[in-house]
Amino acid sequence: MVRVTGQLDAPLVDIPAMQQDYWERQEVLLPSLARIHKPTGWKKYFYKEQSPKIVLKRLDTSDWERIQNEHYTLRKQLVKDMPLIRKLTTKMNNLEELKGNERAYLIDMDTKTKPMMLAMLRCMIIEPEMNYEQVVLMYEMLDEFDGKTLIGIVNSMTSEKASVASQVTKERTAELNMMRDELRASI
């Protein structure tokens, strides 16, 4: 790097750190809550509507295990009902029409899983600090688009972690199988 007299000693951009931070943190704008955050007084004349944001982090393993343990009965019921849920989702993916009772069943499952999802969201929000009741209140005040967007981001952040863990497990299993085969060949 060429130095010029008086140049500041600035660090070089650390791309792996940026990728790690992007993978771990996500900022989410919530435009439907902008109406609540309007300034008062003389500032309202120069106001440009700004969407408030929350900062999410990927769940730690300890947080994930705690949420799994808190909602054990719900997870047990979901595992039991998984064949029917898969059948209904494949039916939806094939653009077939769902019957009234099937649609009601999916809506009921959605309402049953909402406390688990909100508990995950509470653990994921790092800015601003919120407790469970505040997360529930915030989620109820969101419009449908912002709510679905937020749920989609939470799902993608948790499924990315699960897919990475699954990929690491597959690689380790392949290594163990290869070592086992080599050991059997040598014997």
C-alpha cells in the first residue's frame, strides 16, 4: 500500500468479519409502526416518516435448547401431526384447493405455534431490549405484511442455522463412514 504523508492509519476492510456479522445479525424495518413514532412540537413540521427498526441475532444453542424445552408438549404434538401437515403442504404446493376443515386445521396449527415463534423472536431481538409481553404487543400492532415479513426473516434465520448444522453433520458422517470403510479394508 502506498503511504502519503499525513495519511490516517485506517484498518483494511475485514470481509470475513463482515460476512459473519451479516450472517449473525439482521436489521428489520417495521414501516407499519411509523405512525406511532411521530415527533411532537416544532419538529413535526420538518418530519419525514421513518420506519422504526429492530435488530435480530441468530439464536444461540443455549437459547434454542431453552425454547425447545419450554415448548416440549407443542413440539411433541407437531411431530405427531407432521404426516398430515406434510400432506396438506404438498397439496398447497401443487395448487390444489384445500377443504374447509383442512384450512381450519392449518390455521389452528398456526395459532398453536405462535407462542413458540414469539419466544424465539424475543430471544432474537437484541435492540431494543424487550420482554415477551412487549414482543407480543409489538407483533399484534404490526400490519399483516410486516408481520409476515418478520416471521419470514425469523424462519430463514433459524432454518439457515439448521441447514448449516445439517451440512456439518453430513460431512462428519461421510468422514466417519470413509474411516470405517478404510478400517474394514485393512482388517
